[in-house]
Amino acid sequence: MDETSDLTQQRIRKLESLRREGIDPYPNDFKVTHASKDLHEAYGSLSDEELKSVGETFCLAGRIMAIRNFGKASFIQVQDRKGRIQAYLQKDIIGESAFQFFKTFDIGDFIGLEGKIFRTKTHELTLQVQSFRLLVKTLRPLPEKWHGLTDVEARYRQRYLDLIVNPRVKEIFLTRIKVIQKIRDFFTQRDFIEVETPMLHPIPGGATAKPFKTRHNALDMELYMRIAPELFLKRLVIGGFERVFEINRCFRNEGVSTQHNPEFTMLEFYQSYATYEEMMKMTEELLCSMVKEIHAGLCLTYQGKELDFTPPWKRISFKESLLEYGRVDHSVLKEPSKAIELAEKLGLELKKGTSHARVLADLFKEKVEPLLLQPTYITHYPTEVSPLSRRNGKDPEVVDRFELFIAGREIANGFSELNDPIDQRERLIQQLKEREDEADLSLTLDEDFLRAIEFGMPPTAGEGIGIDRWVMLLTDAPSIREVILFPLLRMEK
RNA sequence: GAGCCGUUAGCUCAAUCGGUAGAGCAACUGACUCUUAAUCAGUAGGUUGCAGGUUCGAUUCCUGCACGGCUCACCA
């Protein structure tokens, strides 16, 4: 058992002996003047001679990641929030008793250092320690210094360890944070307002995923964790916030995979007096700005595949894509029976109903989606599978909608919003009818949403972008769990 | 939900046909004042995920369970 492991017992004994000697193993009064990176940036390029004239004393603190002991001197690697720096402790300088005290330190302990900067014979910028303090005595040993922590389960369950010993992991999450910051800046600059809408929905809507059910005790009320913020953001548009965005969590009670986590982060934004075509343009600008910043160019490699983000991105209609990528016969687009025939030939299970549009959507998923490696907009989906999108002016059977695919995955979904309240009501009812057989009590008509639209929604376009999947592309992560700090796992035994 | 694979020391990994469970790092003792996966000598560390079964004998073969990974299914 961990609690009785020898290594931990040893350290508890060390801790007790420190206390007996009157040393506080967890002080909080050490003051830091510099971070490791500050020193690397300020002095990394100076010559050995120039460094000698730097008289300044620096106070740093961090976790000891490596110790290389000699008889009367020690090198240590100290890690702080910005990186690592080497420090050098010499018995002659810090004194006999201090040096003996240092010998009791373990890898993983936090240390506070005060000293001057110099360069070793092997040209490494190093802190010549004049004095030091124990800041935290740790009780458990860190994973191995060379291989680090590779066990995937341990990495996810004990993400703190993963972050301590695997620098790449820290980098991924810093990139994720940068992405979110960048999105905020992008929309704020364009006069959008960031809002927060409810996570607890009386009626789940805005998508057709299965929701998590929960319950409010005092109100004696069934609630659902939101599957999408869409219907609330539109209420805000109706209320006069003509440009809004939200970056927040959505919850879907579905299977877990390398592409799906039950809770994930979605960006949604709505702009009045814009159309789906302007959304496509804005999406190119937004995503390209991030690719440029993180990859110093418009190309990146994802899982061995070269992706080129140079705009404009290919746009092709849903039906055209079935012909061009799916290589289906024209008759499949025209005759439902032919579509069903093809789907059956491919071994697709047509559970969702066998209407022409649904079958085509299944064929698309099977035959087209995996081929869309380079950024590609698929436009004009069938109206039937897009209950919240505005009908196309020339062909009411399709909608002014697009989905963005990159590396064979859906990254974004946007459309000109349906603001005809009568059509909206009919299409939501139609959607409910199709799902009736699934006997899901959560599927109810959101009458307040329909009432809101009856008060008039300005012509608006909106879009949602899955942030996790986008960060996966930017960081070359093979699984969504690599870009979520604490992915959902079963309970540990 | 199904299939396949995995689970051995704190960490990373070995263990031939079923025959006493090993190494590196970390730890402990000692040597060493410019190392950087420091080096050298020595010591200690295990309910082989859990529960059964087969066998003289199981890390190894079989069954069930738990947890994880991948693929598929479900699903925006």
C-alpha cells in the first residue's frame, strides 16, 4: 500500500527529524525575485566574462528535479512555472552544516535559493547558491527522470504528476489556454460580447445528443446539463445583443472515444446582419491566426498528415461532395430507393429512419467525411437534418449552412439562423416526431424559445467550434484526453 | 454495448517450453568540488491488478471480475 511504502516511510522519518531540529518543513515566507526563464532570457547570451560583472543576487524557488552530488559540492536542477535552471551548491560557500542539511533533500522537494549567476565549464547558466531553504518536504518519490510517466491511466488520473515530469504535456495545455485567449481577443476586437448562459436546462436543446439528467431538490425539478448553448444565445440576440459569443462546457451523455469526452468545450458565436458566408470567412481568419501564431506558418502536421490552412478553403455543397468524394451515382441523389440500396450495400444500419436526406447524411459520414483532410467547407445540407438553419433562397430543400472538416473530422458547424417563427415551430415538431420512437422524455418542444422568435430575431448567422478538437489539431494530439486536463475516467478501485 | 491488447518494485521495462521473479532509474550506506541520464562500490525493495480453476509446481495455461488503451457500434 502506498501509505506504508518504504520510500514514503523513509521520508516521513526525515520529516520528523527535521521537526525535531526545529526546521519548519512547510514555511511560506520565502520571497521569490526571479523565475528560471527570467535569468535565461536576461543572461543566457552573455559571455562568461560579462557574467562575472553581474553583481546582482537572485532569489528563486522551485521543485528539485535532479540532484548530482559530489563529495563537497552538488548540482541540482530546479523547476519552476517557467522552466528549469541549474544551481550549484559548494560546501566552501554555503558552509559545512548547511551542506550536510542539503544532503537530506530529495528529488521532488521544493527549495528556495539565493545566489549569483555564472556559467559552468560546460557553459551552462547556473545559479551559484549562497544560501537556501527547504520550502516543502515531499513524501512521495517522483516518477523516473528519464522515461518519466508513460502509463496512460496514471497520466490521466494523476495529471499533476504528468505535468511535473512531462514538459510536452504542460506545453499542450499552455497552447490550449493561448487558443482560448486568442478567441476572446478576436471576438472582442470585432465588437462581440462574451456571455454566460445556463448549464442547467429545463429542456435540452440546440442539438440532438442525449443529455445528462440531474435534479434540483428545493424546486423539485428535473434538469438537464446543457448539450448546446444555442437556444439561449439566440434569446440574447433577440434581446438586442447583436454579437455574442460563449466559450464554455457542454455535456453529452454518449460514448467516450478519442474524439469524445462527456464534457467538452464549445465556442459559439452569433452575429446579426451576417450570413453563413461571412461566418466561413471569419472562421478562416480566426483559425488561421492561431495556426500562424502557434506554427509560424499556415501549415502543420497532424498525426503524420500535412495540413495546409492557406485560405480560401475549399467549399463544396453536400450533394456535390457525395459525387466528388463519395463517387456515388447521380441517381443516389435523386432517388431515395437508390440511396437506400447503396447504404445497404455498404452495410450501414439505417436506424434513424430511411428518409432520403437521412440516408444521404449516413452516406456522407461513411464515404465523404474521412476523405476531407485539408480544411473543407461542406455547404447546403438537407433542410431535414438542419432544424435550426435558414432555408436556402433558391432551393428550400437545403439550408444556408456549412460544416468545416479538417483531418476527416468535424471542427465547426455554422449557418444563417432560421428566424421565421412558423417554419421554426414546424421543423422542431418534425424533429420531435422523428425521435418519438426513442421514448426519450427529455425531448419536448421549447415553447419559450419559439415565443422568443415570435418577438422577432434579426437576420443572424451563428456558428459553433469544438475547442478540444481544434486544440488536438494544433498540438498534434491523437486523443481528446490529451487536451483535457482531467478527462472522465471510471472510479479507481 | 462488442472485439482485440494490456496490468510484474515508487517509475520504466525483462523473465526461453509451466520450474527459486530480474535490470535501470529513484531510495539507503560509502567515495568523489564543474556535473548534466554524472561516475564508482555496496545494501534494501515484490500478495506479478483481484477472485477462482487446472497442475507436484502458475507472472506464464483456463474462467470470471476490475481498471486502462485501441477499433467498432451508439451519437452531435
